Amino acid sequence: MAGRPDAEALAAKVIRRRMMEAKAKAWDALSRYKFWMFGYHAAEWVTLNRLLRDFHQPDEPNPWHLLVCLAREGRLKADLLEKENGDDLA
């Protein structure tokens, strides 16, 4: 995005602040079993993280990467258990 460097830096700062807020809201929602709200705020964080590229800023590491890995591992274990028990409902 072409523009004044100070304007880009200010925009990146605002984006990062909103990312911090979205991350806090996502974790809070997840801790209260509000899965839809977790998804909403997590998606907001991801979108804002992508916007940083427009201001020539590096992406932040995804705070939910480990959570996603745990979910994938749990899903694989659940699939194995279903196959062992013959629970082919899908």
C-alpha cells in the first residue's frame, strides 16, 4: 500500500492493537464454551494478521496453532476408535 511511512506505521499499530483485543476475546470465548464467538474473534485476528502484509509488516504467529494440532490429533484418535468399534455412522 503506497503512502506515507508514518501513516503506514500508525495503521500497523492500530491493526496490532485490534489483533490483541481479538485474541483476548477469542480466548475468553473459548474458556466459556462460546465456540461460535471464539470462531468469530479468531477469524477477525486472522484477517487482521493478513492485513499487516499490506503495510509491509511481518505476520504474527498464529496463537491457535497448537490448539489446531491438538484438535487434529484428537480427531485422528476418534477416527481410529470408531474404526476399531465398528461405529461407521458417517
